[in-house]
Amino acid sequence: MAAPEAKPRKEIPFNRSATLGKELQYIAESLLIGQIAGNQAFTRRCEDLLTSVTGVKKTLLTTSCTHALEMASLLLRLQPGDEVILPSYTFVSTANAFALRGAKPVFADIRADTMNIDETKLEELVSPRTKAVVVVHYAGVACEMDAITDICRRRKLALVEDNAHGLFGKYRGRPLGTFGDVATLSFHETKNLTCGEGGALGINNPDWIDRAEVLREKGTNRTAFFRGQVDKYTWVDLGSSYVMSDVLAAFLYGQLERWEHAQAARKRIWEYYHLQLSAWAADRGIQTPTVPAHCDQAYHMYYLVFPDLEQRQDFIAHLRKQNIVSVFHYQPLHLSTMGREFGGKPGDCPVAEQMGDRLVRLPFYNELSREEQAAVVRTALGWS
Ligand SMILES: Cc1ncc(COP(=O)(O)O)c(C=O)c1O
């Protein structure tokens, strides 16, 4: 182990939220307008911006990505016993949203290079009960969408993109979020753009747009009523309260309109880590992120994959001693308490099991200064 360094004066957190532009002004404006419930002026501004930047047919802001996934689950009209294939290496909501409707999550393993669902193992998981495939573009690097959309088309399965990491990412030049019947976004504080807690549902399947509006508004046709399309609104379908307050949408709009600035900052951060750490990592058998040439990544995170759990934990502790916070990521869902209830057992998804033990994420946020980042790199290089 190299000689200990001088402690950085302040903690370098894993994530830190900050304003990017006019967020506070817009919150004040929303209060002055006096309409701070959902589906108001700032919500529409966010939805229009997201629709035009991503190229989806329709965007609905939601209270979280989790809730957008629940809407996807309702849109699929899932019945108990239906199956939904999804990666084991993902956040709990990717599975829970579908399990809530009685569906059985069927866990797929991931690729060892991108951490994305292994498209070569997908088709063997399809059964007569399979209704949908859910993909997660891990770290904002696209899944292999040619193969996945082909399987969904041939086997007549719906496709959901959990695009919590991938806003602004592309696959063969086409924006992530435009491949699925629907795609979900997250604006949780750890994401590239945020309003603390928030999300969105992007809808590409034109037959699902009207129903999605109803599901978001507690199962009522309130949105159509406000557009003057019906003279009163009533309970017409299942639904829940998935509408984001316009105060949060005002904050989010301040972030969204600065998206190019945020993405440029994150690109610089990602590239600096990669340049500084790649040779050191290769010498020690540590894996750095793979971004296939046909993918434009979303610069959501920078991660390292250590040879084993012990070394990963030692590295996290080494950074911690220098006041730097790094974190591990998903624990494979097929081995969680709920995952085991759905039949998951050790060995089902070997790559996901390894990555749960071996992957670590470095501090990554829009305002991470070069000085802070240099301290992270120096300290990392001091780990042997
Ligand atoms: C892949 C993935 N899906 C869904 C979510 C849930 O997002 P939210 O916190 O907006 O509900 C997360 C959260 O980090 C995530 O990483």
C-alpha cells in the first residue's frame, strides 16, 4: 500500500445536488401563478422539452421512475401468473412495479462488459406466459436493442425501457427511450438532472397514450376534461396519483433547459476518470466501463469492477479514509428475499452475482470540480 496522503479538507460525497440555472426563479413563478398542483404550466413545459429532445410520442411527468414503471405495468394489463423478463442486476423498482400487479419477474443475467441484460440469454427465458421484456440501459449505455427488439417483435412481447440512467443516450444514433412501447425516466437526486424525487413516462405506442393519461390521474378522464374534450370527469379505469406537483416541475424545468450544459460537464468528468485510471486499472485486473462504438452514452456514472469482493471493500475503505465516498451498486434481485420467493437461487445469474460483489461507483455529480476529482484519482492510484 502506498504512503497515506494528506486528508482532503472536506468530504467528497458520492453525489451532491445543485441548481443549474433558474430553478429558484421558476419555483417563485409557479407560486405567483398560484397553481401548484400537477399538470400545470411547468409540467407542460418539461413534458414538451422532453418530448422534443428524446423524440418519444408523448411524455407524462410522474412522481418517480418507480411510479412510471407502475404505470407501464398497468398499461400492460398484467394478470396474476403473467411473466415479465428483466435483468437481475437492477434497482428493485424494475421488478417490484410488475410484481405489484401479480406478475412473476423472470430474472435474466447481464453481460460482463456493459452490465446490460444479456440479449443472447433472453429468448430461452420466454414462455407462453411472458408478456413483456424490461431493459435497463445501465450507466446510460444502451442495451443491444437490435437483438432485443427483434425478439420482442417475433415473440409478440411488449418492450419497456427502464431508462432511469439513459436520458440523452443513443443506440446507433437513435435516442434511448424510443425503442420500447413505453420508457421511464428518473429525476431522483442521483440522476443527471433532478428535482429531488421525480420521473416521467415516455410513450411510443400510440394506442397507450389516452389510457396513460387516465392511469396517472387516479383512473379518471380529468386530463381530457381540462382539454375541454368531455364536460365532466369521472372514474373510467384503474389508476393512482402519479402526477408531479408543478413546484417540483418548476425546479425540474430549470434543470432540463440546461441539459446540454449538464451533459458537457458530465462528459468531462467521465473522460477524466477514464484517462487517469485506465492504465492503472488494467495493470491490476480492474475492469473499466465498456462503451460500444455504436452507443452514445449518457454519462450517468463511472464505475470500476474489482477482481473480488475483498479488494472492492478494501478500495472503498481506502477512499473513505481520505474522506471520499464511493458506493457499490445493485445486489442481484434473484437472490433478494422477494427474488427467492419467485424462485431465484444462487447460480441463476452468475454475472449479476459477481457484479454485486465487485463493482464500485466513484463520486460523480454535475458540480464535481477538477480539484475534487483529482483528489479522487490521486487517492485511487494510491491503492495497490
Ligand atoms: C434502473 C433504475 N430504475 C428505477 C429506479 C427508480 O427511480 P426513482 O427513484 O425515480 O423511483 C432507479 C433508481 O435509482 C434505477 O436505478
